Amino acid sequence: MSATSTGPEHRLVQPYLFFNGCCEQAVEFYRKAIGAEVLFTMRFKDSPEPHPPGMVPPGFENKIMHTSFRVGTTTLMASDGCSTEKANFGGFSLSISLGSAAEADRVFAALAEGGHVRMPMAKTFWSPRFGMVMDPFGVCWMVSVPGANS
């Protein structure tokens, strides 16, 4: 490796979610539902550089340009993006692992509030408690308790 390249130990993959106008509501929902801790937030109007003309939809000045929040030891990033169309979170799920069945049930119920249960919480061959839910913002979650085979 050259002196300017970084090895695999310096690579980090983090989810970056675009909520298309409802980021603030989503982050507040995650704060209450799963204990998210907001680390940083910047609104479009607070950008140190001007946005290219037409990039930011009218009325988005107070929307979130970038935020980061922590859930457990994971940092997620999010934005309102630059679209007013309904957000589409297809093709992936966020997986949250919890320490007990009671905690998993509580988090699952909180995420399902206003959302849609895709697989009710149940015992599986890989987990004593596992379920899948789409939250009210369209983000899919897999909620589980680690088991002997997970």
C-alpha cells in the first residue's frame, strides 16, 4: 500500500437516509422509539457555502441538510435531501440487535407505531426474538435478540 492509501481497518460503511422533507420528524421519532442521540444537525439555511441555483426546493431553507445520530454504537446520517417526492427505502433493512426479549418487544412496538408489521415478533431458529417492521417513514427494520446461532 502507498503512504496515501488506507487499509481496510480505516473503512467504514454508514447508512445515509434521505427523508425528502420529513427528516426532523424521523429523527425525533427515532429518538423516542429507539433512544437515538443526535450528534450534529445543519439546516440548508446554515450552509457555509451557497447552494447551486434550483438545487434546494422552495421552502426547504429550514429543512435538514445533514444530521448524524447514534443508536447504540452505530452512527447513522440523514438529510431531507433535495426532493419533495415520497422517500423510497426499498431494497434494504436496518437491523437492530437488543439485549433482551422485553427490550426487543418494546422497540418493535415503538417502531411499528404508525408503521406496518411485516413479520410479528416470534422465536426463530436463529433468535429467541425476531421481527420485521416498516416504520412510519418507510424504513424497514429487523429487530432481534442475539441467539446461540446468530
